[in-house]
Amino acid sequence: MARFVKQRKRLLKVRRLKRVCQEKGGLSTRIILGLFFLALTLTGCNTNLSLQPVAPAEPQVKDIESTRQVKEMNEKLMTGGLSSKRSIQQEYRIGPDDLLEIMVFEEEKLNKTVRVSSQGNISLPLLGILKVKGLTGSQLEKEIRDLLAEKYMNDPHVSIFIKEFRNQQISLMGAVGKPGVYDFSGPKTVLDLLAVAGGLRDDAGKLLFVLRPLNPNAPKTSDAPKTNKEPDDEKPQTFVVSLEDLLIKGDQRMNLSLLHGDVVNVPPAGKVFVGGEVRSPGGFSLAKKTTLSQAITLAAGLTPKADGAVTRIFRYAGQGDQKEVITINIYSIQRGEIEDPYVKENDVVFVPKSASKTVLYEFWDLLKGRIAGFPIAW
């Protein structure tokens, strides 16, 4: 009852004030009336309405978080907050046009500054011509030390210093500020390349791929001893770098040294990568839900030499180089015997080559060539 009386009095005050405004008019009275209603609302109105916070859509939250993380990574990169603690020169592989300073502490006459020839050789007193292409500085030190100890000295001490480096070309593509081909003098790392390229774009993913072609410094197959297994140096290699571990956590194991001819790719976020025995390997944008067989279809399907029974999904856990490897039989999926699993962002799908199918197709190609050589009478 008391509350009703109180509200009734307020209503009467409002009506009286309204009549005054109508009689006198003018801007000042309207301002007074507005201030009165504002005061009345703030002090007298006691409602039970409450504002509920509206949660943004999940994709927007994900985009904002991703952008924030990329900005944090770029800040670390550009401010030099990450410094490599290891000597890059120790990992650099000597090549043509490099200038080497060689010192033998026991005999000053053997000290020499030499430039590596286009064939990858140097000439030294007593030792003659040495092939140094593809060796690191420490490996060359050991080779010279062993040769001197074998014939001329007892426990020699050798030091190699690379005074000048040849120009190296490294290609950078993907979600970076300035993609392109970069010429460097001397050894460079992933961090060096990203800094020169202006950092990452806002849509950059969390993984970086270093594609290393056939090692030009590796010995040719004809010169190397015959083995049943192809040497690792003669095969193209792919290295996966977690940008979060490198730039946020400062894990220097992720800061790979780059070599001449390397191709570095930073794919945009929301990609799945399909490689191996597929017709069009590469990175593909993920739909809301993409299955393994759909990802392979995006890569134009399997090649005739593919062994789909041991298709592998490499799923990186975001902790250093830890990854989960899932082996799936793609043929069982096609027959409906097992479920078609969903792939996730940054998954790497790899379809290996079947040895038996390879032999069969090589035999068939040979057979077709032999048949084509014989005339057929109709």
C-alpha cells in the first residue's frame, strides 16, 4: 500500500511538471523535463530486468584468438626476443665460392686462405686437392687433422673459419608479409627468414613447412657405394616447424638452419595437407566437417601405385615435435567396413607407395613397349 502511494505521488509530480512545460514552452523547460525523467529513472525505478551478456559466435572467437596469437608471435619475432644460442656456422655446409681460412697451429706455413672452386675443391700444401663440398667446418677440420696426423704431424690442431659465404637462394611462400625468393649471404635460420619477410599474416596457421629438395652437395649415386636403401641425403625431405613452440615458447629446436634451394611454406589456418601417392598433393581448405576420403578426393584421388591400406594421418599435438600417427585403410572406408574419420586443421595425410604395385606397373610398361615393337597382322 505504501509503495502504491509513493508511485502515485511521483505520477502527480510528472503531470504538474508537464503542464508547466506546456504553458511556458521553450528549450530550457524541455531540458529540465529531460533531466527530471533521467533522475527519476536512475533513482526511483526498481525493475527486475537484467542484461544478459551476449556471447559472440564461436568462429568469431576463434578468429580473434588466432589473430591475437599471430600478433604476439610477430612481436617476439620483430623485437628480437628470440636469439639462437647455437652456432649456425657449425651447421653450415661448405659450397662453391666460399672463402675458408685454414689454420694449423703447429706449422704456420700451412696456414692458408682459400676459395672453394666451382667443383667444390680446395688445394692445400702437403695434402693437395681436397673435396670439401657438402662438409661442415668441423667435418673439414677433422679430415685435415686426420690426414696430417697420418703422415706429417703428431696430434695437430686445425681450425676452420668461413670468412665469406656464397649467395643462397631460399623461397618463401604462404601467409607471410612478403613472400618471394630471397638471396642470402651466409647461413640463415627460419627466424632470420621470417624477420626479413615482415613476419606472419593474421591468417597464418600454426605450422611451417621446410621443403628440402635433393641435396646438391650429396655424392652422386654413381660415386656412392651401392646399397639397397636410398641414402637420406638423396631424397627430398620435409620438416615441420611448430610456430607456436618457436615464437611463443622460444623452443630453439624449431629454429632450423636453412640451406640453398629450400622452399619454406607457411600455409593459412584451416588447411589439411595431403601428400604421397595422390594425383595433386598440396594444402586444401577445410569445410566445417571434412572426412579422410573427402580430403583425398580434394587431392584428385590416389595414383595407381598407392598403398591406401596404410594411409597415415600425422596429427601434431602442439608440443615440440610430438605427433600422433593414425594408420587407416582407405579401401575399407570405400567398402563401408569402417567409419570415415574426420580430419582436423593442420593434419598431414600421407599415402605411401606400394612396392608390389610399382613392380607390376613397371613390368606392364615394359611389356607394352615390347608389344609395340612387334607388327600385328590383322
